[in-house]
Amino acid sequence: MPIETMEQRSAPTALTAPAAPSLDELALELDRQLDTLVARGAPWAAAMTDGQFRAHLAPLADRLPEVAATIARTRRERDPLAADDGPPRLPFVLVVGGELLSPQRAAGLVRRDERRLIVSMLDDEAFAAFRPIETVRLPPGGAYLLVDVDAGWATRNDPPDTALPRLQEAGRSPLTVEEGIAVATHRPEVVATNAGFSLLGSRRGDRRVTALWISRGAPKLGWCFAGVPHTWLGSASCAGRLGM
């Protein structure tokens, strides 16, 4: 990866982990994320009307009880990736995958303090070359919920080659590049200065691993090498995926 000057401000202080959300709170959050996608033009990019887009994704609301159950279970169990600081885990993130929305178009929906996502060293051909690794199974239907999302604070400074078995041993799944874009779309504050994350769930058959970080105040999507540690990069993961 080309050498790049990183901003030297500290990452934001972590918030105390919130209480487990209720079903009503999860439903409101799903509505918020869906509204974000509609407001930023995802239906148009997916060649749908706003109504068609909302109707297509509506069945995901039926999976919210499973989201709540998963969060309750993970909080009961001993968590080998727990961290005393860093951003709290997200209950879920709504992902619109390549069947409906290409990664390139999805990247265009990201805003952080009105700054757009910078895509570096990833043209259309490179985007297409990154595919889910063998252990990552994506639900069919073009959209799904990414459950109990962790930005990887406990794996900072672990090279991706070292972080991946740690995630798997903890019973978690690494995020794909599309899923990282979805996190940055719905919760842009999770990508913070000196607190980015690698997306180990997508590979292209070489040593490159995509990652999200902050560069000159803007969110950036690029890649790093699988064997190189970075103090400002963790490895993002989830507890599971729930489709329609």
C-alpha cells in the first residue's frame, strides 16, 4: 500500500455499551436505515421506484426478533473480542448487496459530515475481483441484515492474516467490502480518525485486503496488505446475517 500521512488526532472516546435494544427500537432503526437509502437515491441506483424498493426490503422487518435474540445471546456469552474502549457494537446494519446495488454505486451513497467516500486504488475491475471468501455465505435476495456488528477495536495492530483466525475462533464472520460500505453509509461515525477497519470477508486471490479509514478528514476505501499490521486498523466482524 502506498505510504500515506495519517491524521494524528486520537480516536474518539468510546461510549458506554448501550442496553440491549427493544423490538420497537430495532424497528425504528430499520426505518431510519431504509429512509437513509431512499433519501440518497438507492432505489434509483437499483432501477426501482421508492415504493418498489421499500416493498422489496419490507420482509427484513420479520427478522428483527432474531436480531434481538442474537444480541441477547452474544451478551450472555464470554466475548474474547470484548474491548474496554472503542465504538460500541451495532445491533444490525441493513446491507443492499450486488444483486440490487453494485459496490461502486453503494459507495456513492456514503456521507460523513457531508464528505463523500473517497475510493482509492479500486476501479470497477478491481471492485469486481473482490469476492466473499469461502467461509462467508451471503443470503440471497439482494438485501439482508448484518447482525451484532463490531468495528474490530480489539484487533487493532493485528495483521489481517492474524486477525481472521481470531474472529473465526470467536464464532464471528469477517465483513465483506459491500458490508463495510453499508456500515459507513448507516453509521459513518464508526469510521473514525485513527480507528478504521479492514474487511477480511472479501479477497481477490492475492495479498490485498480492503479497508475503510479517514484520510484528510474524509472517509476512504482502499486496501492494505494481509501481512502488515496497522495501529489504526482493526478487523470488522459480525455475529451473523439474516436474509429475506
